[in-house]
Amino acid sequence: MRIILTTFLLALTISSWGQKKYQLKSPDGKLVATISLNDRISYAITHEGDTILKPSALNMALENGVTWGKGSRLKSAKTTTSHQQIKALFYKRSQIDDHYNELVLNFRENFNLIFRAYDEGIAYRFVSTGNHPITVKNEEAVFNFSKDFNAYVPYVKGKFKNIESQYFNSFENEYTYTSLSKINADKLAFSPLVVSLDHGKKVCLAEADLESIQACFSLTLTVLTPYNQILRLIQRQPNKADITSCSNWLRLANLIWPKVKLKLSFHGVS
């Protein structure tokens, strides 16, 4: 059974500086994503009033010189609610309850930026709407945390001479528990990465809707003040990626957990 309700988003806030903001809530209303459109696109996330991410930039640079998320011009926006049951063949339950609210931002630079809000997390992806193949040169995802939290970091295991040699690994590893300020930018890591927040909550940063193995990432940290940590998750690949027919969710899923025993997996989270 699938129920889809479509409404056009009317709650648009425009500040005196011309900034546009859209708000997307999870079906239970606890998770809230606020997307801001200015010269750069950014988003912020709260859960039951607690700040999960402060305003964080996102963008995707193409080989033709265009960068989705920088100077992008909005053409239209709409929200959709979807509720369906998905049959699961290899899972602990026979069906998965797929319930989310979706915001589609359509830009004049031939791309959509789609956000989805589930009760369990927030996800986004870039989608090309043009008629020609594109090549992604670089993608940047920024996670602006309010302070120097501890995190479970899955570094690539072994001794390597340089960044390029770290791509040859088994994607089987132990997690290093460390503070965000001590993340090693000279080592590649892969998803998922878990950050421990206040009030017993944890955020899992992961790729979703994977068709193959997870990618490797370079983790760098920018310290604005002693209480403000920005984690930059930059996808690094040995060769440029042609995503002519790619329909994957290319970026994060933020999963919010209460105080429960932490369980980690090495595959993508949808």
C-alpha cells in the first residue's frame, strides 16, 4: 500500500538580505531540517529542540566549471509526503515501513536538490535534470557541530605512503574513538561515522541507496572557536566519476538514536 500526498511549499521566509529558507519536518515532527538559500546552500538540523547540526554548506563541483550549491538560482520548490510498505527479502522483518516527507528544490542550473525527513533521519541528494552527461569533479559536505564531540572514526587500516595508496583496502576495520578536533586529515576513512552528542544522542553520517561499496573520504576539521567544530567530509576518488545514469542518494543520512547499545554496520544505510 502506498499513499502519496503532494503539496506546494508556501511557507517561504525571505530576509532583508534576500535569503530564502525552507523547513522540512519528519513525520513525527521531532526532526527538523532548515535549508537556507543564499549565494551558498546550507542546512541545519534539530531533534526535539536540540541542535544536531548548525548551518552547514553543501555543494557539488562539475568538470565544466559549474558548482551546484554556489550561486545557484532557485526555480521552484515543492513538498511530498510518502508512506508505503517495502517488502524485505534479506532483513529481520518481512516489511519495512517507508514513511517520509520530501522537499524538492529545482534550480535553473539543471539540477534538483532533494531532502527527505524520516522519523529516524535526514538525507539529501543532488539529481541532474539536464540532457547531457556530467562528470563530478568534487563534492563537499560540511557538518557543523556545536562543540568538540567524540566520534567513532573508521580509518583505513594499514601503513601507507600516501593518500592514493589507501584506496587499496578491504573496507573491514575497527573504529577509533576520538574527539573531532583530533581527527587525522592525512588518513582516509569510510562511512558510517558516528558522533556522540549531548543527552545520549548519536548521529550516524552515512551514504544511502548504495549500489556498490562505500566510498573513501578525507576528513578535515575547521575550528572556528573553542566551542564550534566543523567537520568537512570530502569524497576522494582516484578518478573522476561519471554519473550519467546515477540515481543514488549521494550524501548523508543522519540517524538519531536515544540511549541504546550502539550497533554499527559496514554497509550503506537507506
